[in-house]
Amino acid sequence: MKNLIVNQVNIKDKKQNRYPRKRQPKVNSRQKGAGGEREVCSILSKITGSVVTRSLESVRAGGADITCLPNISVEVKRKKRIMPCDVRSFWTQAVNQAEKEEKKPVLFMREDRGEWQIVLALGDLITVEENNYLPVILDLDSFPIIYKRWSN
């Protein structure tokens, strides 16, 4: 009888451990952010036709992530899961940095394994009486059209 119980336990253990859970390596948020910035620099280089780089000095001082584009202050955010409250805080940061530099705020954000989304100010797209900085979320395909319009 004991052998039977032992065999049952062994079978159960084998079933439970059939697909052992892989441990996910811890991700350094600074490295993740820098990787996101490099990705966006590559995207912007293709769109603008010029070399776009991260602005390390500005980031260290609390400025925008990418400032080498004329009239545009770019903030980049990567996160495992982006909630609406995150978008509000990211956008507030992007707007504050852009106002310091007297540029248009642009926020690039992406969830892990997701697509890049862009947040722009409504007032930069159309003429509005109030709420110039009301955020508008667009997909990446929309940005080249808007950038060309801004650079003319």
C-alpha cells in the first residue's frame, strides 16, 4: 500500500514539474530605457534622413531624451504595462521639458512586446482655443506625415 501511495506522489510530482517555470532575468530599468531611446533614435533617423542621437547631458540634467531635432522635444518611455495614469504622468513630463526648451512635446511610448505609440499635443495638430496640450495618441505610421508638415 505504501508503494502505491509513493508511486502516486511521484506521478503527481512529475506532472507538476513537467513544464518548469523559467525564471525571467531581472531587467535593469535604466538599460531598458536606454534601449528604447536607441530604438526611437533609429526610427527618427529613418524618418528625418539625418542622424538622431540620445542627448545624455540633457537626460542627466532632467531634460528630454532626444533634443537634436529642431522644434521637437522627444521623451521616450518603455514599460512592461502602460496604464492611463502612466500616460498622464509621461505626458506631463514631456510637456514640462518641452516648455523649458520652447519646443513641441512628443512622447514615444511602448509596452514590452508592443508597438510604439506617439503622443502629441492637440494644439500642435489643429488650432484650438483651450487645452493646447491635450494629448492625442497616434500610431508610429502617422508620425512621418506630421513631422514633414512641421518641418516645412
